[in-house]
Amino acid sequence: MFALSTLMLFCIAACFAAVTNLNGQWVGTLTTDDGTQYPLNYNFKIAGDKLTGTVKGPNGDLPLIDGEVHGSDFSFTVNLMKMHLLHTGKFYADSVSMNIESDDAKVHTVLTRSTVMASR
């Protein structure tokens, strides 16, 4: 029984440690249907099951709103001008797979950890 409890605690700790590795800067490129490309730069911060941070927008940093983490899955919203962009994603050890939705449009992108240190 003790061994089983210890093993379960280890598994929970390992899962928590894996998700906290989402912390930091992640970059990628968003390609629209017409081929236009936009650079993406996210800064994620996790505290428990809450996800906060920013995304670099055309006019500066925009906050992540209503961010949540459930295991390796996460979601948040970003308000860009009058658009509400719902982001849903999955964290992997070396990348983030993310869908971004607004109204009837939905795009997919992959982020990788930034090699540039955050200036904050």
C-alpha cells in the first residue's frame, strides 16, 4: 500500500512538473488561408491550474484572459481590437500545438520554446 501511494504521488508530481515547463516564452508562425504569415510570441506563466501571461500583438503585449490548465491541455482568450480569440492547446515536452478560433475562422499552429531569454 505504501509503495502504491508513493508511486501515485510521484506520478502526480511528474505531471505537475511537466505542465509547469510550459512556463516561459514560446514562438511560432500563424499562416492564414491566403498564405499571409504572422509571427507569434507568447509568454506563459502557470500557477496551479491558472494560466496567465501575454502575447505580443501589433500594438504591444496583450494579456491572456481566463487561462486554465488541465493536465497537458490549456485554454485562454486574447482580445485583439474587437475580436475575441479563443486559444486551445496541448503542451508537449518540446512544443505546443494550438488552435485559435474567432467567429467562424479556426487556424492551427505549433509553437516551440524561444531561444531568446525574456527581458523581464
